[in-house]
Amino acid sequence: MIAFRALQGAGWLVSSRFLGRFIDFFTLMILARILTPGDFGMAALAMSLVVVVDTVLEMPVVQALVRLETLEQSHLDTAFTLSIMRSGVIAIIILLAAWPFAAFNSDPHLLPLVAVMAISPVVKGFQSPAMVHFARGLGFRQTFLLELGGKLSAFVVATITVLSGGTYWAIAANFVTVSLVATALSYCFAPYRPAFTLSRFQDFAGFIGWFSSSQLVSAINWQLDRVLIGSLAGKTTLGQYAVASDVAALPTQSLIGPALQPMMAAFSLIATNPERLRQAFLKTARVAMLISVPACLGISLTADLVTELLLGSKWIGAAPFLSILALSVIPIPYFQALYSVSLALNRPRILFRLNVVDLCFRIVLIGIGFYLFSASGVSAARVVLSLVMGAFYLSAVRSLLDLDLRTQLLNLWKIAVAALVMVIWVFLLQAEMADWPLNDVAKLALIGTTGAAAYVAILLLLGIRLEAGQGRLGLSDRW
């Protein structure tokens, strides 16, 4: 029953994120045809500072509230107070850092752009903490409406701005409007009268400590490549790289991430039953990788068509980046499943250690990659890094859940076989289609449908089935 409730919650979140990403992508297509890669590079550089500060100061108040056995009003008031304090610190740090950041990048236009973008993380701290009641009940319909309302409003504002000649300010307007609208809507769905207290801080302290340390390292991991490319390779190259990186991450951000978000609450409910928790993790990781692997491989194999059709001919320079970066995203869903179960078991220190390991390898690999081949080398370095970190994810799961490497790999081998067959089929089809009189839309449609059919067919031959009934929905393995 818990699994079905989690599935219903995941359905709302996936729908929300999918529609939100669809709106984002539609916005991107409009902006990409009007703005230049340099405009996107400018916005990406400014956003890198804002995102780093936002991520470093991330406080998992929602996750902490979800884990509480009993939730009282004082918990909500403490969470709200902590969030407001965080917003104030974010505003001060970003405003103080904006000038030297602009001077370092030799562009005074970054100063006002960073200041405006800082509104987004600051406003998020004012969201109604009462929204956590929906997460605790694994009900995410309100989250769906909140995120959808924010995305639609941001699309309208960004479109009006760019059509009015707003250049990169349209990207900033989109970024800020999402948070403003979402915060306003949160009080419509979950009314809350603000009150300030830290009386229940002890219930947050231990959880926040390790998580915040992890986020500090994680922030550097996420933005190191963009800062390096933006500072040394130029804003045009950064714009191409940043857009390619965002497109490559679509499968995990639009489908896998939202689907796994309710799993922390679901894992928390069965945390006292180790065997049940192990089986739940294996099923979750398998479903996540089942979707991620073909999606990422498909984007990589058709990067030239995807770039030309969705972004336009002036973005063709982003296609090589997209082809490589899509491969680096494949292991991320496994980490997302590990992330959920680590927080459910109150073991955020594992996330901190993984992020430190990631940072150490990232500095070396990305540094070497950039020195040898500039942004292309950075893209390749991220693929190597993903392989290295994949091994560490497997090791972390072994220590956390007592699941040996053989069990974890056997859980995924059929996905790997089906993906290999799909890749071979697409390569053969692309070679055969070289002289066919088809436009790019027809080529992409043919490759996508037949590649997906090949992948699903192999899974079926290997005994993987989707079964539904009696309030349950999941994958079964016949042999």
C-alpha cells in the first residue's frame, strides 16, 4: 500500500516536472532563436554564483520535517524561521560577492544581473512550511499545481521580456518569476501564519549539519566546470556548453528526480525493516535506471538532430557537447535513489563523503580535460568522472544497506543488455539512413521509435514485465 501511495505521489511529481520541463524547453526554444549563445553564457555565468551560494546554504528543513514522527506547529515555526534567516544570509553574501565576481570576469553587466537573480533563492525562503503536510502524506497534487503555476507564469514573463528586446534579462526574468509565483501559491494551498521561533532547533541541528556540509562540496561540484569555461573560454562557449548540459540532464530532472522524491518518505516508513528496505531500494534503482539509460543514450546518439531541430542552426556548436554530456548523466539516477535512502536512514554523512570524493576527482579530471581540449575536454572528463563515481555509489549502497556488488549489478544487467542492443540498432539505422531522402524530423522520429522498440523488446525477451493490480504497480522479473 505504501508503494502504491508513493507511486501516486511520484505520478503527480513526474507530471509536474514533465510539464514544467516541457514549458522550460518551449521557453528555451523561443529564447534560443532570438538570443545568442553569448546571452545564454552571460546568464549562466551570473547564475553560477547565485546557485553556488544557494546550494551551499541549503537547509533540508522539509526533509527534516518529513522524518519527524509527530509534527507540531512549533516545528513549522522553527522551519520558517530558519528559512528566513537563510534567505537573509544568501542576500548579503550574493550582494557582497557580486562586485568582485563581475570584476574578476571583466564584465560590469554581471553586477545588476547577479543582484536580480538573487531574488529567486531569497524568495524561496518565504514559502509556506505547511506544504510539508502534503509530502508527509505522499500527496503531491498541490506541488503539481504550485510548480505548474510558477512555470507558466515564468514563460509568459520571459516571452514578453525577450520580445521587448530584453536580451539576457529574459532568462533572469524566467528564473525569478518561478520562485515568486510558487511562494505566493504555497500560501493558497497551505495557509500558514508566520511566527518566529527556534524552540525546536534541536530537531533540525544534527540533520542539517551533515547535509549542509555535503551541499557545500556539492555546490562546487555542480558549478566548477561552468565557472572555468566562462572565465577562460568565453561566454559563447559557456552558453553552448550550459545549454547542452541542461538538455542532457532532462531525463533525470524531468522524470527520474521527481519520481524518486516521494521515496524518501516511503523509505522512512520501512526504515526499521532492513530486508524490506533493501528490496525497495533495488526496485527503485532498477526502475530509475530502466528509464535513464535509454533516454541518455538516445540523446547522445541523436545530438546533432536534437540540437538542429530544437535550438536552431546557430546552436550547432552545442551538439558535440550534448553528445558527450548525455553519457555523463547515466549514473545520476542511481545516486538519486541512494540520496533518498540515505536521508531516510538519517545518514547524510554518506552524501558528504561522496561529494568530497567527487570534488577531488572532479578538480583533477576537469582541470586536465580543460587544459588539453578546452570545453570538449571538460565534457569528456565528466564522462570519466561519472564512471568513477558510479563505482563509489555501488560501494556506498553496499555499506549502507548491506547489498553486495554482485546483487546490485545483477539487478541491472538486463537493462545493460537491452541498451547495448538499442545502441547497435541505432548505429546501423543511422548508417542505412545516410542516403534516405528524409528530413530531420522524420529521421529523429524513426530513430526514436525503433530504438525504443528494440530496447523494450529485449527487456520483454529477458523476462521484464510491468504488472498492475490490487493497488500495486511495478516491474516483475520472470527469470
